[in-house]
Amino acid sequence: MSRPRNVRDPLPAGRKIFAGWCAIPHVMTAEIVARQPFHAIIVDLQHGFMDYESALSLLPVIEAQGHPA
């Protein structure tokens, strides 16, 4: 599964988008999720133990693996 430049690019062609869900506020977890072949990574601040500052700390790690933040 290759990553599109924009997560919406596959939609007009009827292709599916697969997203990883990150609810654990730790950079190692975010890196593990971001290394998987997902089209997008969702950082969940609502259902887990993550606050805004924790979420911000994960974005550079996710972006370093090729996902836009």
C-alpha cells in the first residue's frame, strides 16, 4: 500500500483509505504506528489519556516517517 500525497487522493477513484489510530501519548508508540503502511494517522485526544501538549509532541515523530502533520 503506497501513501498518497494527500489522504483524499484515492477517494475519487473509489479506493479505500486505511488509517492508524494513536491514543497512547508516547513517542515510541507514535513511531511504531507511523512506520506502518497507513494512509493517515489519527491522533486521538478524546478517547485516550492524551492532552494537547502530548499530541503536539507526537507530530514531529509521525511527520518524520513520511506522514504530513
